[in-house]
Amino acid sequence: MTFKPQQLTPYHSARHYFGAEQRRHREAARLSLVQLADILSSSKSTLARVETAELMPPPDLPAQLDLAFGTDKHFHGLYELAKREAHPDQYRRLMDFEALAEVIETYDPQAVPGLLQTREYADAQLSLQEELPREKVEELVNARMSRQERLRSTQPPLRWAILDEAVLRRPFGSPECMHKQLARLLEQGDTPDSKVQVMPFSAGAHYLMGGALNLLTLPNGSTVAYEEGIEVGHLHEDRESAKKWRRRYEVLRAKALSPAASAELIRQAMEDYTSCDTPPS
């Protein structure tokens, strides 16, 4: 039976256009999906699903395609547009600010912030939305991982994360997933570009415990704040609102454990997940 490629709709969205361009360049180079997969060390199924826009391109695919086809940053540019489509309009604006920010400060009462997440942890968290098909979960995971690319640049922003102790104690995914995620937090806990503090249960109640907060300091010195509940988030761009959220964050920072004491608490939590993963004798 002769294989007939699925008809594409390149102008439906940036993601569809990315897939159509991948197929156009692949066919111009007289390469099958299997041959291209071998060149890129990818899989045929992944590339096929990218071409038909069933899957958001993985973060490392654009650079590989540009290198394979000699297209400079053609696929990189398409990907930058496509990844923004995975988020609601207001969140896309937040991402635009995040891409420019020189300092990124976060607080989260329930989960590790996206910029510090491992792929496995992100997958476990996003999979909690039972109404999402598996393909959509993969798309959102790839979009979240793409936000971390800037952290590996030569001039990454300063990140400062304050996490409630509940983040360490509430498991997402397997014990191995949590152990790996907490190890990532330790790596980022006290470096020139990243600080992690834990707000311990012993500190008691505080104003921000009901939702997550992001503060982004832009190159011109201004700050925007994004506060987020279960299903609703609000972006504060005016100076007075941002100043209000800044004050609340500074109070929280003063009450949280130091980076060194936070690292010790994270190590203790890691031991709990290690013991969970140990089979009974």
C-alpha cells in the first residue's frame, strides 16, 4: 500500500507553518522521515507529528533543523512564534516580559516554579488537567521547557525563588521524579545567578500563601507583577500595583529560611523520597 502524506494546513497557525516548512525542506532535500530522523537523532513518529502539527516542536528541534538544512535561524524564528500559541493571551504578554527581564523573582505555595522544573515534574503537574489530551500535555511541557533556554545563555537573568515547604513535601509523579526535581533545586539554590529559599511551616501563615507571585524587573528598572490563583491570573503593569506586590514579597523573603538553611531542608526532603523508592527487605 502506497503511503500518502497527510495534507497540511500551513496558514492555520505558526505551529502548522513550522510543520509545513519542515516537510517542504525535507522533501526538497529528498529525505524521508526515517532519513531525517537518523540525521537529527530523533524519531520518525516525533517528526511526523510535528509536520502535521499534532505535536509542538521539542525545544532542541529548531536548531537541529536549521543546522541540517542550512537555514540560519529560519526554524528558530518559527518556533519562537509557535511556542507562544500554547498559552493564553495574558500569559503570552507575561512571557514577553519574562524574556526581557533582568531579575525574575517568584513565590509558589504549592509547586516548583516553571523555570526550575524538570521535564518529568512539569509533565506530572500538567497531566493533572484530566481534560487535556496527551498531545496537548506534551505541547505544554515543551513550551514550558523552552522558557528555560534563556537561563543557559551567556547573560541569564538573576532568579530568586521562594517556595513554601509544602512544595517539598507534596509529591508530583514518582519518588524518583521528586528526588530529581529537588536535586535541581539544590543545583540552583545559591549560585551567582540563582537563589532558592524555603518558607517553612514553622513561620506560620502569611499573606501570599493563597497564590503564586512573579516579579519581573525590566531593563529600564520598572517592575511588573503577575499573581496567579487556581485558574485565574492577573498581570499588574502599573507602578503602584507592582510596588504593593514588591513589599509583600520582601516581607516573605525576610521570613523565609536562608539559602543555606533552605538547602538543608531540601536535602531532608530528598531523603524521604529516596526511602520511598527503596523496596522493602
